Amino acid sequence: MNPNLGHILFQTAVTLGTRVSPHLAGVPYAAGDVATSGLLMILAAQHAEKAASVLVWENRALRDLLGRTAEVTRDPARAAALAGAADGTDTDLGLTPLAMANARLRGLVIPLHAEVELREDPAARSLDHEILSLLREGAHRRRLVVPSAA
């Protein structure tokens, strides 16, 4: 059997809600803890199912953006860093290495975005909108759904 983390977390949350929680009716604080833990497990299960694919997509999109925008910045050192980051690839698909690469890439995008936000030239305005679109798409892909109580 190959355990699936999302499935394990979801089934554990269901067990907490259906088998453990009913026995805690007279202990409201403990019942609240169990309900909160179950909800967090459901959210973690959703995250586990898509975290790697979201990070791979976003890292690729950030590298593509950085590679095309090195000439837009007015800071030569930043231009070199942007061009260098664009050449990278994700060879280790573990969540920690992917998240570390994502943090490095975002660390390059943030000062670039701060720069272009203050400029009015067409290339800067276009890049500002492209960065915001990329960040919006990344947030959408990370979206977790809180289940409604039925």
C-alpha cells in the first residue's frame, strides 16, 4: 500500500468528527479542540494534494517572468540576479526544496515589483500588471476550501 497523505489526513479528520467528537459532548473545550484539529486536517489534506504542483508551476512562472524582465530594471546588479535566477530549475521536487526555491524567487520579485510600481513608463506598467496577475493566479491555485457544517 502506498499511503496518500491527503487521504490519511482526511480520514483522520472524519474519524475525529464521527467517532471521537460525540464522546466529548460534556467537555466543550476538548470538543472544540477536536473540531479545530479536524478542520486543520481537512485543510492540510487539500494542501498536501496540490502543494508540489502549485510550487512547480509558480517557480516556473517566476523564472520565466524574471528572465524576461531583467532588462526592465534600472538596477544593473538586480538585472544580473534576475537573469541568473531565470536559468534555474527545480531538480528536487520535495516540498521543502520547492518552497525554498519559491522564497528565493519571490525575494527577487519583491524589490523588482517595488521598483516598477513607482515608475510610469509602459514597460514598468506592463510588468507591474504581469506580476500582480502571476501572484493572483498563485493565490488562486493555493486556495483551500473550508467545508460547511452539514
